[in-house]
Amino acid sequence: MNKTKIFITTMLVAALAAGCSKEDTNGDSTRDNVIRIFAGSFQNDSKVTYYLSDVNNADWVNGEKISLYCESETAEFPIDGENYDHYIYIEEDISPFTNSDLFALYPARDPANRVRLTNEGDNHEIVLDTLTIAKVDEERGMMAFPMAAFYTDDDSRVQLRFKHLCAGFKMKLSNVPPELRMLRIVALSEEADEKNFRFVVDLDGNGHYATARWGKHGNAPVLPAGPVGGNDEDVVVSNYSEMNFIVDESAVEGGVMDFCIPVTIQSFRSLVIVGYKEDGNVLFKKTTNFNTEREVEVNRMYTLPEITLE
């Protein structure tokens, strides 16, 4: 059975200018309708695995899925491959994904990350509920940064260029208890506008938009910072974005946790970090206040000062 092969390649911005088109990949006169897909890099200082010392030196994770929308149909396709030749296969008889406009969202649903996707019509949104923090090895971490891409079949250059739908925090925690299994990070803001809690990105400059946000956000008089489901140790806030993570055992080494997370709030004044055991009991709570409201821009990675837990 013939298949359309969509290659996914992580490249730096300088390499994107080269572009690409349909290629002969069989060594003869036949073609596989190869469409290369590029992952954009963060400015300053993606899922993808990333090197802790170089967050833009990234690679995709096999088995994770990309959501494609085309002509009123939506489907999810797993990533496969190795090194810089990752791809997804689309069978040619699966209409209409082989020769029409495409909206692509990453990440799609998988066991390690709980996300809610809307990828249809004019609504293309990723809502993050819980993501997993893990390490592949001593040098590489793993985190799902939401990205999206749009391809029009009228474009002579057959490619999908993924753009980040979030900002990022590069964080380092020290004196981390080995029992840490869940992490709640809450960004508190003085800004009350609903737009403060999400990023909306024009994917091609022609009004094809995609959005990302964390699922828990808004205006509230108090925010529980104690045990899950409890109300002790409340933090009084006006506006917040709550980011929840499962912490894999691999993420903590020698009491140190070095990781990156996606952020969808556009400004914040303070952070509250709460760690939990697997049973939901609190291990620690740490609040970091800043002198002024800090602005956050999409597609930028912000390195925060190291936080030592007591």
C-alpha cells in the first residue's frame, strides 16, 4: 500500500531558509510525496527532547502524536524515526490528508501528557492539563512544548514549519526530596484580562491562528497551596495560571532538578512552587516574589534564578 511519508526535522532558524519540496526517496522514478516538517527554535537562551545546556538542540520523541486537521476531518498520527529523520506515515487512501491544506498541532494526546485539543474549522487550540517532566539521560531533558503549523496546498514549497505557542521557563531546583512525584507551579499576575492567560499565534501571516493555554487559570480570591483538595496554606491572589506536572524519577538526580516548562501567561509578579509525594501529601512550598510585573513573550525561553528548597 502506498503511503505519504511526512518527515519531521528539528532545525535551527538559519536552516529554515533553505526550504524543501517533494522528493524522490525510492532511488527510482517513484516518489513518496515527502513533506518535511521543521520545529522552530526558542529565541534567547522543544517535544522534543532537549539538551539542558542548549534548549534549541532538540529532537522529537518516538510514539508521540501530531494532530492533523484537513477538510473537516481530524486524525492523530504517531511520530517514528531516528536522529534527524523522524516522520509520520499517512496512507494515501486516507482522504483528505495527502493533498490538501493542513493544520497541525503538537502535542496530541498520549499517556505521559494530559492535554485537550480542538483542531477543527477555525478553532485550533491546545489546553494543557498535566505534563510530564523527565530526563532521557544526564544531558537531555524531555518536555512537551505546544507547537502548531499550517500548510496550504497552494504553496509550491511543501513543508510544515512548526511555531511555538508558548514561552518557556528554564528552571533549576536544588535540595529536592527524592520522593517528589508531582509539581504545581503557579504564576501570579496583577493583570486581570482573560487574554493574559494564553498565547494566540498567526502561523503563516495570513490569519491562520492557533492558541495554547494552561487549563487552570483565571481570577480567584484564594489559591490552595497545601495538600491536593485542601485549603490550608492558601495564597491570596487576584489572577493566576496553574501549571501541573508529573515528575518522573529520572528528573531528580542528586537532589537537583534541571528542567524546562511551557508557560502561557503573558505577565506575572510571583511564582508559587509546591511539591507533592505520590500520595498527594505536600513535601515543600516555595514562593518567589519579584519587584515588578514581569512581561512574558511567546517563543522566548526565560532562565530563572536557581531556587533552593528548604
